[in-house]
Amino acid sequence: MPVVEQLIDELQDAEIIHVDETPWYEKGHFLWLCVVMTADMAVCHIGSRKKEEFLKLVTEAFVGRLISDGYRAYRSHERRQRCLAHLIRKAIALTEGVLEKGQDFGAWVLRELRGLIKTMAEGGEDARVDCNPILARPKRACLLGKDSPIEKMRALAREILHDWEAVTAFVKNPELPPTNNEAERALRHSVIIRRISYGTRTPEGSKAFSALLSVIETCRLRGINPWPYIAEVIALGRKGIAPPPVPVA
């Protein structure tokens, strides 16, 4: 836990943070496993999905950019990039529906979001200028669809409009990634573990699991073997000595 506390302190000074979560079970009780990460560190936490839990990891001292999905607990952070991958998946689901208008709307949004990502990735210095007409098209699609009688079409249109500044933040700030794929990849092993073990059994087990996961994932990102470092932390802890920071390769 002291190592995790050090990592949480380091997180507050980061310029860009990715956050994502996946369902978790603690003795059958439904919880969430959340990961907050940068390019060289990750902190995992098992708890509820309330904003108070999130603020234990990303405090009000953090003033950098947050890459997240559209969950309301993250929306209070003004400097945010909305993950376009989540919106693209919802658009794909609409294209696979049975209603023609919903299919057309989903295809329209899907085409424009993918085009936006491609233009920013390939456009170089002129990318922002090239994106202006592309930005107008998905906004128009959502304005036309926000009062649709088709529930999922209406919900997606309103979701994009309500979070428009976060959806398009990467156009104004090219250093921002348009998706939250880094955090999703960091959770992949946890999802496999959950399916095999059905979660943890006690609050102490959840703390131990999330702490080990934080250290192992941080070591992976920093290119070092986690096991010698963990052994050193345990040996020092038995002597009452504070652990060293996670090293960098």
C-alpha cells in the first residue's frame, strides 16, 4: 500500500491520465475495478463507481487532461477527452439494428468519427483545418437525431451533443489520444482473472489484489521485472523500512 500511495501522489502531476473500469465481485457483491494510468504508471482500485471513490485516485489537485468514457463521475473534470471508441461501438450497434433510420444514423456517425480520427492521425500541421468540415457533419447528424422516436438513436445523439467539447478535444489538442485504449488494455488481464476466480472474497483481499496489480502493471509500463522489486518491498516491510519507489528501466 505505501507503494500505491506513492504512485497516487505521482499521478496528480501527470499531464495526461487514462481512466477506465470493469465489473468486479467481492464475495458475490457487485463492485468495480478501476484503473487510472499514465504512460509509465498505473493504479488500480476496487470499490463502488461513485465520484468519491474516483477522487481517492485522481484528486482535485490534478489539473491535467483526463481520457475517459462518458460516465458522469468523470464529467466534473473540465479538461477531458471523451473516448471515441465507446461512441463508435454504440454507432456500430445502431447499424446492426432493425430500424432503417437508426441504421442510417449509426452509419453516418460511424463514418464521421472514424474520418475525424484518420484526418487527425494523417493530417500533420493542417489537420485541425481539415477537420472543420468533418466536425460540422456529426454535429448536424446529432442535432437531427436528438428528438428521434428511436430510443437508442436519440440517446446517442444527445450523448454526443451533451459532451461535445470533450468529444472533440483532441482536435484542438493534437497531443491527446482520441480513444482510451491504453486503459482498456491494462484491464484485460483483470477481466480474465475475474472470469477464472469470480473476484475476491474479502475487503482485505481486494486491497491486496489491487495493490499487487498496480505494482505489476507499473513495472510492465516501465520495462522492469516486478518480482524482484516486490520481494524487496516485502523484505523491507518486515523490517519496518519504507519501500523504494518503483524503478525505471
